[in-house]
Amino acid sequence: MVAAIAPSSFACGYGVTGRVLCVKSFISMADESFKEFVLDQLSALPDVRAKAMFGAHGLYQGERFFGILDEGRLFFKTDAQSQADYVTRGMEPFTYESKGRMLTMSYHEVPPDVLENAPELVAWARRAIEVAARSGKSQKLSRRNKGI
């Protein structure tokens, strides 16, 4: 409920212009804090960065896109084998709406206990990076075979 946040407690860029702007600004700050937390947890991995995309952030190691940060949730790239570890722990896939349809991507939410344990999170991230590397190779191969 928007009324639960006192509009006077939040001044945004141009001053307090309305509840929606204030709530949006609060959420943006929380997302930024979560992004910094995840990047800190993954600091043992070289060349990891977050890149803004469609209101969320993509996680990359080098050129490999292996994770999504969206609304305080972290999703890692999965394949048929790795997704079983997520599903058995009750974790859902990343979904979004496009043109009135709900679409599902091959990314699953990271369990909270994994997110809190940096060494374990790094291990799960490495597996997601490997999945991304394999899927990238197969896409390039299929394009080459099609003459694209």
C-alpha cells in the first residue's frame, strides 16, 4: 500500500512530487543496494559486472551473460541438468510479460541460503557461467550451419 510510506520522508531529485515517485525511488535504492551486495558476494570471480537492462540488471563475466538481478531477486542461467538443483529447492524460473504473453527464460532464482554464503554462491555462479558458455557455442554453431 503506497500510503504506508510517508511522502514527506522522501525527497526525490526535484523535491517531493508524489507518492509513486517516492516509492519508485525507494525501490531503486533497494535494488542498487542488492546489486552491490551480489557483486560483493561474487568478488572472487574475475571480471564480473552488472549491466542495466530493461529495468533490471544482467550479470556478466567477460562477455558471458549468466545472471539476472530483478526486484531483489537473483537468477542464474540453467540447463536441463542444473535446473534440477533449483527446482528441488522450490526455486522458480525467471518470467516476464511481453505483448500480453508470459514468457519463461532458462534462469532460475538462487536459493536464499546460497545467496548468503559467498563461496557457495561463487560455485553456483561458475556453473551458470559454464552453462552460458555452452549455450553461446551452440548458438554460434547453429548460425554457422544455417549459413547466417
